[in-house]
Amino acid sequence: MKARKKMPRKQPQRGARQLLRAAAKLKEIQRKGWIVSGGIKNPESVADHSFRMAVLGAYLSDSLGLDTSKVLRMCLIHDIAESEIGDLTPEEKVSEDNHKKLEDRIARLLFATLPPKPKRVFLRDWSELMKRKSREARLVWEIDKLEMGLTMKDYLRSGGNPEKLERFNPTKFLSWDLKSLFDEY
């Protein structure tokens, strides 16, 4: 058996504590819309939602020839501000504009603690995502709706109330390609 080559040891990146703690909080925050409007007693967490978005993003971005690493980062951070403000339903938001400004401020504070290079990358991707500036950003927002629809179908299969869950049907937000993926599921 050959001896492994020793890799040079690098100092672990410092400054990620706040971001990692925010990600950990998302594992505990249940998606409130499923409880309030869908009648689901033990719904997925925000982290559950982001994970399946990332899987969808990896699959779809590769097949569309997009920047997969950017799509993955965007999927994983798109709800990072919910670690501080929680998962608000549309009815709980003062206005969509105020909500976006609050999310932006919180995300920027979390990313500000990172070392220079990851900070630059996360802030760039975050800004692009919020402005829907690229094909990757637009795909991520479409994936956000698609994942909600897939979860709706999961809850329906496990006995959820069709009348309550129908409001989560995302088909009006989906392109033909993603709609066919939704229909196939």
C-alpha cells in the first residue's frame, strides 16, 4: 500500500461562526406557511427546503449549462436571513419591499464576518440573486417555487388536505421545463 502524500496544512478559515450558526438555526425553523395555511402539523424546516433546492439546482444547472457552484450557493443562502427573522407568511410581512430590505441587511451582516474572498463571493451571489440579475438567479427563484410544489405533493401523498394545500401549487410560476418536472413528480 502506497503512503499517502501529505497535504500542506492550512489554517482553517476564521470568521464563519455567524454564518454557520445561522445555517444551524435554519434546521430548527419550521416553514410556517405549511402550518398556518396548509394544516401540516410537523412541516419541513427551512434547511430541509434549502437542501432539496440545492439538489434540484445541481441537477438543473448542469443540464442547462449554467454555473452550478453559483446556483448551489444561491440555493443554500436564499433564506439565510430567516435565521434571524423567522419564516414569515405573506400576511405577516409589512410589505414585500420592507421584507426584502430587512433580509438584505441581515444577509449582508452575516456575510460581512467572512474572510475577504468568501465574503466577496457570497455578497456578489447574494446581490445577483436579490436583483434576479442572471440566468442562475432566475433559475434559483423558480426552483424555490418548484421545491414548494414538490413538498405540497409530498404532503398530499401523506394525507394532507387537498383544499388547504392547493394554494401552494406553483404551476403559474414555472417555465415549461420545470412544470414538466413538477407534473412528473
